[in-house]
Amino acid sequence: MKIEVFFSPAGVDELSMRGRNVVIIDVLRASSTICNALNSGAREVIPTPDIENATKIASNLSGDSRLLGGERQGKKIDGFDLGNSPLEYTPEKVGGKTIIFTTTNGAGAIYKCRYASMALVGTFVNVSSIVQTIVGIGGTWTILCAGRQGSFSVEDVTCAGMIISKVQAAAEVETDDAGLTAVILYKNFKRSILGMLRRSEHGKYLTSIGFSKDLKFCAAIDSIPVVPAVDGVGIKLRHSLAEASAKTSQTS
Amino acid sequence: MKIEVFFSPAGVDELSMRGRNVVIIDVLRASSTICNALNSGAREVIPTPDIENATKIASNLSGDSRLLGGERQGKKIDGFDLGNSPLEYTPEKVGGKTIIFTTTNGAGAIYKCRYASMALVGTFVNVSSIVQTIVGIGGTWTILCAGRQGSFSVEDVTCAGMIISKVQAAAEVETDDAGLTAVILYKNFKRSILGMLRRSEHGKYLTSIGFSKDLKFCAAIDSIPVVPAVDGVGIKLRHSLAEASAKTSQTS
């Protein structure tokens, strides 16, 4: 197997991701929020890089069935139903709903992977589920770290390193300088993922604006064992996609 | 003190580097070659990102006084006097000469720093000299890693981590996620810098095209205790610049 790592989506575009098997990581917080939203029963999450497009998509859906979620500077966007704290995405709020979702880093990174062969959303809360999927499929994978405004985020790369380490426990893995660095970061921080989040630039910022509880949520390894996968414009649970595809082939 | 690290020059331009104190690192091999060229008595090294511009600059200088040096895909450019192996830059060849120098990564990164307040060229062979200069001047510094074709190179970031670690031994240093990662990489690899170079993507490539001796040269910590500094269009030894400036103030 081969895994390569991009530290940020800067310089990455839709065409360069086309045909790849990709895992997009935005630990703080888009990946963690998407896992919790789908686990809480949201129908799907539609990622979009800008607010204008988010409201346009929302206007085409019935008001009962959809919610607008996301952040700018870490805070809920004016007029939106939900921010980007995973704790907000409870079954009561999001069950059965389509979430139109725009965030500064993660949503844009996922959007760039819409022509990928397979695009999964990964983070610490679902890391083993992602690893099982990668190992099951095999071949070549790209890990795209969302980073922060085009630059490097230690938490995303540490999570990439955890994925590579765990895949290496099951299979021979060839990686690049970035993957090697990710594994070294993970080995350095594995004893305290929460400590690493608290020490990170983004973690410090989120704590300063009142989201310290989110760090604890996002550090909880394997607490939400789901595999969110991009399916056309939206992100759904991968097993639900597999079931839908099985039903289609049964009826056809 | 504050030190921030850029993992590659992608997204960096002349204006974003203007007014900064910068150290540019291209371990394999531009920084190492520039150190050796100046230590071997070259008058100055003029970095330029493209071959066309290099030959244009050369045509404006007398043939006796200048040499064209550099590489593409690691190999000497057709019609050039020298490649990018530091071992070629001997006193016999480069003493008293101006080197017009174009390489894939390092020369372009240095060129982007031509409006910096101060731009120094650093690598393992002159690491302590760079650290002494940074500590002596203090304030805020940027370390710009040349990387490889816009992406990450483990050897450049490890060297950045060595610089930060050594500055931290002398002063309180605030750094960013990238700087934190650099220090972790350095701590991981400090017992064998040569081993790290051999394991790196660029190191493997250079070995495959016959430059394994260059890796040993580039891993020799503090073997060339010089401080190359950008001065207008060229790079000279910093102490020679200081001496020239002292002479000017004495005569004025």
C-alpha cells in the first residue's frame, strides 16, 4: 500500500484530487462535527466553501428538511441554525435533516475532493473505522489535511500519522516525507492527544473564544465509529451508501 | 524571541517576505553549496530562479570573473560551468569568481527574500553560526524551507528544528505549529542527520543519480562556519559585508 499526505489544501484543486482515494482530516472541528451530525441521524451534510452558495443551496430545499451550519473565525455565521461545534449536532436538532455546511478550512477541503474516486472524512473520533476501510480497500491513498487558512495544523497531521501508523500495523505501507513526519508527530503526541490539541494554535484560539469543551470532544479516540463518505454533492454514512447500492442492484 | 516556519515557498512571495529577518534552508543542496562556494573564496553568489535570467546576467559580466552554476532534476544544466554539488565548488574553481546560480528550489526561495530586512542562508554545515547570528540580533525571525517543487522536505524542516532548538537553549522562543513540528522532527533525527538524509525523498533521489557523497557533505554539522547573507542581488559572507560597511563609515 501507499499513503501520501498533503499538509494543507493550498495548491490542491479538484482536478489533482480526481480519481484518488482520499481521507480529508479537519480535527478542529469540521471532521468531528460531520461525524457527530451523521451519527445523530442527519440525512446528509452538504459541504460548500462559501456562505453565499450555502444560502443558495438552502433556498432550494424545503425549510423543514434543512439546516444551515458552519463558522467564520470559529463562530456561528449570522442567520445560520448551527455553528461548527460538534456538541450542537444532537439527534434532537439534526435527526432526519440535511445540513448545508460551510467552514473556513474543512468544508473547502472536502469540496475540493468531489471528483475523487472515494473521499472519506476522518479524525480522531472515527480513526479506527477509517483505518479499517483503508486496509479493506488497499491500494494508494491520499490524506488531505485541512490545515488552517492554507497553512499547517499540527492536529491534522498528527491524526494523519495515527492513521498511517495503524495501517502500518496491518499492511506494508510506503509513504513520503510528509507521511514520515506525520508518523513522528503521532508517536510524539500519542500519550496525550488532548494535550496536543490544547497546545496547538487552533486549539488555543478555540479555547480563547469559549470552545474548550470541543477540544475534549474532538480528542475522544474512536468515540464515534462511523465512516462519512462523499456521495455526489453530499456526505453520508458509508454503510448507508453500501446498503442503498445493494438495494439498487437487487431491484434492477 | 519569536520564530515562525514556512514548510515551503508555495504561497510565499517577495512582498510577504519584505521587512522580515529570514533564514532560507535548502539542505539538499543549494544552502550547502552556497556555504562551500563562499568559503572557497567566491566573491558572491547571485541566485535566480530561471536559466534564461542566469545566462542574461552572465552575459553582462566578464567571462573571466563569472561562472554559471546550478541544476535541473539534480543534474548540471547544459552549457553551465558547475552543477549543484557542493563538492565542485573548490577554491581552485570558484576563488574570486561571481557565481550565477539557479536551482529548482533553493535559488528561487532565496530570490523571494530579496526585499527581506535580512536574509541568511542556513543548513547543517553552518547551523551554529546561523544560531549565533539569530540570538545576537534577537526579535522575530522567519525560517523559509525551500522544500521540493512546492512541497515538504523532511531535511529542511529538521534543520529548522535544529536552529529553533539551539536558539531555545539561549533564549525564550515563541513558535507556531510548524516550528513545534520542526523541533519534534529534529529531536527524532538528531542522532543521525546523515541517516535522515538517506531516508528522505530527495536524498534517495540524489543517491540514485550518483550524488551519495553530497549527502555526507551536507550532513556535516558546523563543518563550514560561515553566514551567507543576501546583499542586494547577491549573496556574500556576512562578516565581509560588516567589514565593508565599517570601512565606508570610517571614510565618510
